[in-house]
Amino acid sequence: MRQTYYVIDSHLCCRCGACQKVCPHGALTTASPVPVIDQTLCRHCGMCFRACRLGAVTRPYELYQLKKGRRLL
């Protein structure tokens, strides 16, 4: 089974901190101007993805597949 992972698009992020507040695993850090998801701490629950109202938290694998014209399962 393919595991979903999330990244933050720095162009869409408004730095509101909503994703960081909802992360139950503390995987988001604000060491840089834009929050960064630590993939070693991330448990792929999707809470940050659902909390982001601007769509800055993305799933790059799925975006890649859609750009290639492939259907997602």
C-alpha cells in the first residue's frame, strides 16, 4: 500500500499556523519562514491537510499522477 505524505507549498502558505496547531504528532516545525513537515515524525494522518484553508499542504504523489494524466485509486 502506498503511503501518503504531505509537504507545504511555500507560495500558498499564509503562515497562519493552523496546520501546526492541529498536528497530534508535532511533525510541523517553524524553523524557517514557512512551516516544514518532519517526515520522520509525520504519521500521515492528514490533519494538517484538512486544516489548511488555502490548500498549501499538498500530497505531491497525487499531484504528479494527475499531471501525468493517470487516475488515482
